Amino acid sequence: IRIVSNDLNDTIRHLSEVISLQNKAVINIKSLDLYSFLKKTITVIAPQINEKKATIINNVSEGSRVNFNPAYLESILLNLSTNAIKYASPDRMPIVKFDFFIENKKKVFTLTDNGLGIDLEKYGEVLFDIFKTFHATDKGSGLGLHMVKNQIDAMDGKLEVSSKVGEGSCFKIIFKD
């Protein structure tokens, strides 16, 4: 409980930093260990993972470094990971997989799940719009993907999404460096 509490405090501090950073012209960029941030995210959302009996596959190696804003990275990982758990299919055990690799000389992080999926033909144009939700029983606020996209854009990165209804989604972050 203490570890989760401490990690949650760090998350709240970083989210507060996200809000204050949006009002600044200069964004603090550091060399970050993606593995450590991901491990912390998994610890913070462990209750949701356990509740859904989700399998987490972390293929990100220790020492995998990206140049990014710490608060943004934590927010992005938390939003994408909680969405993967929240929108798990009731028809199968949830699986969430994290990968990190080099593609076309760029660092790439992917989060892939076997959840409900998003109808990109229907929602693709508004996928990152604020307050947009994509499932009939959606209890989301429609802020998460909007924030994720804006944070990645602010860092000159790129976000790609592939998804198939009933099969799951893959969120691909292509880092600037």
C-alpha cells in the first residue's frame, strides 16, 4: 500500500506539473528510463490490473531511454494503460503488451491490447478531440486521448493508432529522437 501511495503521490505531482507546463513556453526535457516509468505505471494501476485479471507483457528493456518531459511521459503511460484495462473485452482475459524498438532510426513505443477496439472508420477523424468517447457504456471523460495526443505533439513526437472493433488497439508513439 505504501508503494502504491507513494507512486500515486508522484503521479499527482506530475499531473500538476502537466497543467503548469501547458502555460509555459519551454518544456523541460530529460533523458528518461522508459522501463522505470512503465514499471511505476504498472504498480499504480495494479488494483485495476488485478480486478480485471489482466496479463501484462512488458517487453521494454531496462535502460531504454527517451528524451521527453517526465510529467508528460507519466501522464501518457497512465492514460493509455488505464484505457487498455478499462476497455477490456468481456469475452476474453485482457492482455496488454508494451514494446520499445527502433524503426527508421526513431525510437518507438507501442501499447497493444486485445480489448474492445475503436471503430476508426466512424471515429478516426475525432479520435483525439476533447470530450469524445467511443463506447455505448463509456464512463470515460473524453480527456485522456486528447491529453495524450497534445503532449506527444508538444514533444514533436507522433502518435499512430490502429484498431479493430472486437479485437483490440495498438497505440504507437514515435519519439522525436
